[in-house]
Amino acid sequence: MGPVPPQNRPLSFAALKAKKAPPKITTKVVTVNAGTKPLAKQQSSSLTPRSSASAKASPNGALRKQDVSRKSSTPASLPSRHPSNEPLERIKHEKGNRIKRASPAVSTPRLTSSDDESEEDEKPRKRPRVDRSYSIDEKRDVRDPAAFTSEDGGSFSMIHAINIANSSLIEQGRDKYEAFFTSLEGDEDECPTIELQYPTALQGEQYQLVRPTDSSDFKPLDEIEANMKIVAEYYLDSASAGKVTSEEDGSGFVQLLHRQAMLGLRGKVGAQSKYIDVIEKYNALIAEKRKDGTIGKKLDQMTRVDLKLVEHIIKNQIYARTVSPQVNLVRHYESFSDNVYGELLPKFLSRIFKETGLKSDKVFIDLGSGVGNCVLQAALETGCESWGCEVMDNPNQLAQLQAAEFPSRCRLWGIKPGNVRLIHGDFLKNEEVRQVLKRADVILVNNQAFTAELNDKLKYVFLDLKPGCHIISLKPFRSPYHKIKESNVNDPVNVLSVTEKDRWSGMVSWTDDPGKWYHQQKDSRELDAFVKSMGGYD
């Protein structure tokens, strides 16, 4: 084949990019490091006694009762949680979608009228067989040595469970929470506060022994049991774990707690005191295992944080304390626009991390990061440097709350995550984002509701990516059926390879219906071969 006439030769990458005017930087950058102190103030250990049934407004606009119990005490709290509905506009071009619950609700065991715990079946109705083995990340140290020290007095700011679940909360003229144990002995407090120890931190977490009047709200006693099960599974030797969860003879702390809770619901006098006694025995065991090095050794054996532990920390704890009480904020979005809110679920994200080889020495960025779940999960599960960029104000506000609570929760569990950076702005216009993209290893773009114009603009941004960079999206930037031809040789998607994959139920928050997702990589070999066959560039 002879030389191609100059007028028919493809533009160079530099010439192609030069056709796009550089955008102006007009955004505000908000930076959050993994070590940033949480925004929430530490709950004071000095609690106000309940006295009367009168109510007054709290700083966040919610009503708070004056205490009415014998010795109970209650703190200020975050706004109450409202159920959320994911936007149908996000999937307006898909037919026959079945809409499921809006956002990752807290999933913990429920106390029922029987001694058996009811557990939600989290298995999707249809799922491909996936190899869930991960390559070992030899560079990662999961254990955070600072979590085992008390240089700062062992006390740090965090959102305690009592902040979001206490007997002083009133919503729409009714109590949000009431005493869990109602048949009390003469010297027992109504709605007492207990402290639960974590695997590494000297500081425990405060819980008030209450139950929600709406069964969909946060359940403190359920989370106490869930915490114990997680600790037994990941942090203790087999003998100690048996003391926590001995299901065979019912002598484990979890089983004893559950039994006393059931007796309390049935009006058994003395159940509350016995419940608290079990908590104290559990706390003593955790302190002993921390002191003798058992917990530290278990953490040292980890090269990756298991998804079950990740979900408990991020979804059941951080999300429940920051996003859930204010989830109504993410309802305010512009329909039929790029600014539509929806979430990729933890199991889907974990699969993405595995298939892209995301590790502690890699860089991850989520373009359109919403409330920040994906960014936090990447940093916690893999230890990578994790970035997010969100343009909408309300999701960004919740993302900052999550990122502020994140380092405290990681410290409680003794885990050293990757650095987290969240930017509030337009990812097409923010220069810091553009620089991170040039060194990114994995880029996540939840572009289900992006306009065609926005997707086209992103294609030109991808020209600057380093070779081998992975791009995960729900709509393809390069169609699986795209072929490089002389007529489209200047199309920026020619520097990408693409693999179309199936999306099953349990992977996204807005639908259970099957769909597709796309794994693209920066790979210009096909384009180079085609250009060479044409006679090459000048």
C-alpha cells in the first residue's frame, strides 16, 4: 500500500486534543485525608437526666423530649432517617425495570419473638459464577499500629450509636425510640447507656438500650450483636471466638445477649441487668485479647480486608450514622440530567476491584462519586489511594460526613486504609482531577444517566490516560461492535479496548433487573496497527 495523501491521514493525538479548548477551572476543591478528624463532635459523657414530657427544638431542627425516666440519660442526635426512593429517570431508557429499595439500608440481625434470628437473604436471584480469589497484595499492611497506642489519650471524635438512637428523639409528634427493657427491678435505669469495646481502640462506643418505634430505623441491640460476630470471625483465635459465638450449646456471648433481649421483650424482670453483665464480660475478653497480642496477630495475617468486614464498617456503621439520618438530601436532583443519584452496591464494587487488580500501590478515582461509598470502599478494601469528585451539593455534603467518620471507624477496627480525597466540583473542569486521571489505574464512571454530550466529552479526557488504565462504566465509551476504519480513525475511543459484561441483581441500587457493564482499558495497539497499515503518521 502506498503513502496516504496528507488530506486523508489521521490527526495526531496532540492535534486531536488541540481541537478541544481547555476548560476553565471554576470549582471549589474540598480535600479530606484519611487522617482528618471527623466533623461530628464527641458525645459528652455527662448526660442530662430525663424529667418531663415537654419538648423543645434541637439545633438541627428536630424535637427533643425532656427526659421522663428514672435515671435515664440522652444526648443530642442527628436528624432522623427518612426512606429514599432511587430516581427512575436514571434508567428511563430501560424497559420493565423492577425498582428495589433505594439505598443501602442498615442490614443487621433482627430481634424477633423467637430465639432464632431472622436474617435477610442477600443472595441475588441470578448471579454468574465468579472466581472470588484475590491475588495477594504483599505491599499492604492492613494493621494500623497507631490504633494500638494511646498517645492522644485513646480518645477521639466519632459518632456514637447513642447519637442516632436515643429516647429523646421525636419525629412527627411521636417518640422515635423507646426503652427496650420495660420490666425493671427497683435499682435499674430506664434506657441505660452501655459502652462496647472494639478490637483495638481504648475508647469504646456508647449505645443506649432502646428500640425504634419504626422497625426500619437503626436498632442498637442488633448492631451490638453484629459487632460481636464480626470480631469473633476476624479478630479472635478459635477458642476465644467460641466464647463469643457458641451456637451449639447457646453459651456464647451473642446467644446469651439474644436470650436476655428476648426475655426483656416478654417482660422478664432482671433481663436488663443480665444483658449488661454479658456486655461487661465480652468487653473484658476483648481487652485481654488486645493486650496479649491475639488481635494484632490476626490483623497482621490479613493482606486484604474481606468484603463482609468492609460492608459492616461502611454500610452498617458509617453510612447508618451519617447518610441514613439525612438521606432526604439526595432526593433533590435535576431529573433527566447528568445529576441523578444512584449507587453501585458493595459486591459489585468488590468484583470491579478484583478484575482490575486494584491494590494498595494503585490509584482509584470515581467520577461522580455521590455520597462517597465507592471511594471509601476502595480505600478500605484494597488500601489504594482513593479519589472522588461530585458536583452536586447535597451528595457532596453527605460524602464529607462519611469521609470524616471514616478514619475513626477504621481506627476502631484497627485497619489502615488508603488515603481518601474528595473533591466538590465538575470533573471536566477541575485541574486537580485532570492531573489525577493521568496517573490513575482504575477509573469508575457510573454513567447510567449521563447525557450523550457528557460521555462524548469524557472520551477526549481519556486520551491523557496512561497505558493500561482501567475504565469501568455502565454505558460503553467504545461500543463492543466498534471497528476502526479510515472514516473514523480520529475517533478518541480508538485508544480504548472494551469488554462487555453481564450485570445481575444485587449490583446496583435502582434495579434488580439484568443489564450490562463495560470494562475498558487504555490500549492503542489496535489503532497503531491500523495506522501502520495506512502508511503511518507524518
